[in-house]
Amino acid sequence: MNKTRLEAFSDGVLAIVITIMVLEIKVPHHAAEFSGLLKLLPVFASYVMSFIYIGIYWNNHHHMMHSMTRVNGKILWANLHLLFWLSLVPFATGWMGENNFAKPTMTLYGMLLLMAAVAYFMLQSSIIASQGEDSVLKKAVGKDWKGKVSPVLYIIGIGFSFFNEWLSGAMYVLVALIWLVPDKRIERTIAHTKD
């Protein structure tokens, strides 16, 4: 099976996710002053954080798809599983921003991030199982310290969310910062394989 449809579908879903998130930022109609925008700061901040997360997933998903040579049913379902969790990000983002990062909203946001990380790992594992232990992805992932530390930090963030929403948010920002640095492992491995 060709991977092109999988990539196009995934790109479309992620584009819709970002569109839905930006549509949640409502224009302040009663205040044509910059002060009216101040009330939107929590909503905008939650949008920025979620936009960065969706961008990280899109970027890494692209590299992972580029490493594949074929697609099977397990990969298709694992990909849908990931997209399911990412499609819920706009809801959690809106709830978090509209409620000034209240503790329950940070708990839900962390749980969605954790589930997306688990789904990403499952997709990665499905691809490696399909492509074999000598696959480009397996070589590129290596020990995958980012993939192992991220769920731990999400769980810590979820725990913090019950008593301090700012510490919780700091954990989620920390994970984003870890992944924000472009991961060149797959690109290097593909280039090395072609040489």
C-alpha cells in the first residue's frame, strides 16, 4: 500500500486541528481598544502552546512517514489512533484558555498530551515492526530518550495540575522545548542510508 494517502490524510487532519484552534479565539466586539485584547491573553497563550505541539507532531510525523517504504493495516489504525488524540487538542486548548489555565483544564490537557505521546509511540512501533529491525526508523530512533522522558514529564505535569497549575504548565512547556529543537535523527539516517 502506498504511503502518500496516509501522509495527505494526516496533513489534512492536522491542518483542520490548527484551523479549529484559531477559530476559538473570539474577536472582542465590545472593546475596540488594545485593552480588550488583554482578556484574550490566556486564550492566545493556550493557542500558541497547542500550535507548537501540533507543529511538533506534524514535523516528526512527516519524518517518520518519510522513513517508511510501505504501509499496512496496523500502521493505518495506529495513525488514526494518534490523530484521534490530536483532534481533541482544540477542545482542551479552548477549555484551558477560556478558564485561565484552571487546575482541571491543565489535568485534561496533560492527559491528552500523554495519550498522544502513547499513540505516537504505538505508531512508531508499528512502523518499526512492519519495516523490520534494520529499518531506517529503527536506526534513527536509537535509544529515543525524548520519547521516553516525555511521558514521564507529562505524568509529573498531570500530578502537579491537582495543586499548582503553573508547575503543571511548566512541565508541558518543558516537553515542548525538548521537542522544539529539530530532531535530525531520521534525516541523518536516511541520508547515510542513501550514501
